[in-house]
Amino acid sequence: MSWRHYRHTLRVLCVLLALSTGSALAAGNPHVDVEIQGISGDLLKNARAYLSIETYHDSATLTQSLVDRLNARAPEEIRKALEPYGYYDTKVVSDLTETETGWHAKYVVTPGTPVQIRKVDIQLSGAGKDDAVFRNYLDKLPLKPGDQLNQPVYENIKQ
């Protein structure tokens, strides 16, 4: 082979390398678009905070097997995220599809009926039981019979 042929082959290889590198850069790292339907507000915010797949959605280490594992965990993570708000019978249907840029994870959430408070019975004992500050606090508690259970509010009251 002549030097001229080697140069031509080298040019072709360089062009092919540039094209493949350019398309890889244009495509970027794969990512997961996460869509959650059926909930909003604090429920949606908490569900997103609990979701592992949301945490890794732009990770450079995403692979099909990792995305499959994260997607398999998602329904239970969403159920756990809704429990502090009184939803203990949440149903989650998941759908994972591959896209040109990675994956699309869709979760359709049916929260179910929330737990409602039937009775609030707080009794003070000891030296402070007749204290006006404690009595005033108990009279204005943000927790009444018929209210939906809200674990953060309940924990705040206990504190």
C-alpha cells in the first residue's frame, strides 16, 4: 500500500470518528422523564422526593438494568410517600417505555380513601395541667375529629 492510500484511509477514519462523536454528543447522556398522574400538591411533591428514579433521572450511569430496577421500586416508594398524609391503600400503575433520549416512566396513582381522625383525646397531667397556655394550645389544635390524618401535623403536635 502507498502512503497516499494510508492518508486516505486515515482521513476516512477521522471523518467517521468525528461523525460518531458528534452524534453521541448531540444525543447526550440518556435520561428518564418521570410523569406522575393522579396526585398533586404536597402529595406529588412528597412522591417525587421519595422516588429513586427521580433522583437518578439525569445520572450519567443510567443503564437499562438500573432503570428497570428503579422503576420496579417506584410503586412502593410512591405508596410510602403518601402514607404520612393518611393514604394507606394507594394503588400505582407503572409504565416504562424507551425513547430516543432514554426512557419515559409514567405512574398513575389512585390514592384511595384517606384515614380520618375519629377522636382526639389529649389529657394533661401534672403541674401544668391547669396552665392557660397549655389549655389555649389544646383548644386551637389543628387536629379535629373528621380531619384527614396528616402525620407531619400530628408529629408537630406531639413535639
